[in-house]
Amino acid sequence: MVEAVRGGASQRATARAFGVGLGTVQRWVARAADRRLDRVDWSDRPDIPHHTTRTDPGLEELVLRVRSELREASVLGEYGAGPIRAALLERGDLSWPAPSLRTIGRILERHGVLDRRRRRRPAPPPGWYLPDVRERRLELDSFDTIEGLRLVDGPAISVLTGISLHGGLVAAWPERSITVRRTVDALLEHWQDVGLPGFAQFDNDGRFAGGNSTHDAIGPVVRACLALGVTPVFAPPRESGFQAAIESFNGRWQAKLWSRFSDATLDDLQVRSSRYVAASRRRHAVRIEAAPARRPFTPAEWPGLEQPPTGRLVFLRRTTDTGRASVLGHPLPVDQHWLHRLVRAEIDLGTGRIRFFALRRREPSDQPLIQELAYEPANRRWR
């Protein structure tokens, strides 16, 4: 091939004549350069570089030691590549330059302490089922409870938890029990501190939804959200993914705080939880700052729960084999061709309409309106 090219043939014509790619011809011509063909080393060369730089063993030991220290003593309980590098930079007395995140990751992988998770397909964007949240125009706060915890030689406790979807702003309230009144008070306290989001998402627990035994039940938590101009969103029952952010935080709170310490009293646990929440907010300060803006809220603006509910409610549901979806206790017809599929039901209390939008994870931006019905909630006096 080199001889043909030197004889005047083009490299592309030579590649066609010998049945190889153009890159192969170019590689061998470059190998030969201007030397005589009998003096060229035509043997294959290894793909690995001649010289490799291995991280100093002492630095690797330091990285592993810092990881162990963070795992045991960190307030947040985080010990990945990011926290390890931050801890190394804080020391300031290293004999080596602080390694990059990628180098730390390779060190952890070499020593078998790096967990690896892979998805079969890319995940949809956060909040994909709400256009305003998906486009980062509004923030969404998710709330949930942790049940079944018991202090050592003490009473059982529950924890109300919260986290914002884009900012990762967390909150936690350990209590002897999470009642409806305590939930409303906690939401007001939290939103006075950080501002109001556009949406507040819950599961279908009766403390959040307002009771599942009657039709058109709009409880105090929903009324509080509507009174503040926050749209309540209810995740579909027994569906994974929609509550992933808050479930992940629930797991972190239990793994990084509850399982690591044995607090004697509820007061001690509340103090430790407050420290953990404060440390988490400092850790994610940049992300919180970059999240969609929140509306300020002061106690003087609180209108109370007595006024009739107005605004919009959102229910995420999956249709049945007859194309119906259950909303506020009513099995409503959606679409006979949209069976066992996700829908977003939006109830406009002002206009008395309920609209159903089709949802698909693989096409998160395509959410057509497939049904619109008249809706009139039961006229119940608030007590």
C-alpha cells in the first residue's frame, strides 16, 4: 500500500484497491514516513501508552482513610468522591495536589468501594409530569412520613419529611405522632422560612388527602395549600418514581442519622435532626440558589382554613381496564383506548371542570388533553 501511494496512486484509490479503509492506508503511510520500506518497523504496536502515571500509594491510602472517617463521623453521612475531595481541600497540609473527582472515583473503584448503578434507558427530566416543573419555571416540594421507629427504651416516633425537587432543600420533623394539625403547622413553619413553592406533592395518606372514606374530601392540608396559592399534587397509588426524591431522602435520613446514633430522648433526636438538615442545606447551597424562585410568605398573609377552597388540584392516576380513573372517590371516564396508562387529572375549583392529560415517560413533553368533564365538589361546611 505504501509503495502504491509512493508510486503516485491516491490514498483513497489505494484503499479501494486493497479493500481496506482510508484510515488504514493513512496509518501505514505515516508509519513509513520518508524511510526506505525495508527499514520500516511493520510490526504491530500495543495500544497502551509507553508511560503511565499511577496515583501515589500514599495518596490512595489517604483517600480511603478520609472516606472511612466521613462514613463514621460526617454529619451528613456522605462519603463519595465529592465529599472526599472537599475534605482533602479543607486539610490544606497535603504532600500532594488534591486529586480530581475522576481520580478519586478511580481509586474507589480499584479498591472495590464504589457502587455502580446503570439504567436501561435515560430517565425523564425531574417533574416531567408537570410542565411548569419540568421547564423549571416553578419548584415542587414533596412531603412524606417515616413510621415504625422507636427510641431505645422509649416511645415510638414518626417523622414528617420534605424535600424540594430542583433545589434539594430538605426538612424533617421527628414527633411522637404526625397528626393533620402538626402537618399543617409544619408546612406553615417551613414555608415561612424558605418561601412558597408552586406545587406541593403528597402520597394518598388520609392525613394529606383529607380522608379516603368519603367522596370529595378536601382536608386541612389541601385547604392550607390552596389558601396559600400552592397547587397540591397527589402521586398515583402504588407507583414508583413519582415519590423517588422524598423516598430517597427518607432512606438517607434513616441511614445517615437514625441508624448511626442512639438518642436517649425525642428532644435529642430533634436537635440532631436539625443539625443534619442545616448541614444538608449548607452542602446544597449552590443548588438551592439555582432552583426556581419561591414566593415569600409571612404569618400576616395566612388567611386560615375557614374560607372555601379555590384554585387547582392535581391527581396523578392510572386508568383501569375500562378506561376510568378514580379521583376524589369518583370513578370517572377518561378514554376507552387509554387503558392501564398514566393520566394527570387537573381539577379547577373555580370553573368546575376536570381535565385529563395523557402521560408517557418516554415522551415527557407530549401530554395531550384526552378528556374534559364538569365537576362540582360537595358543598360541605368546614368545621
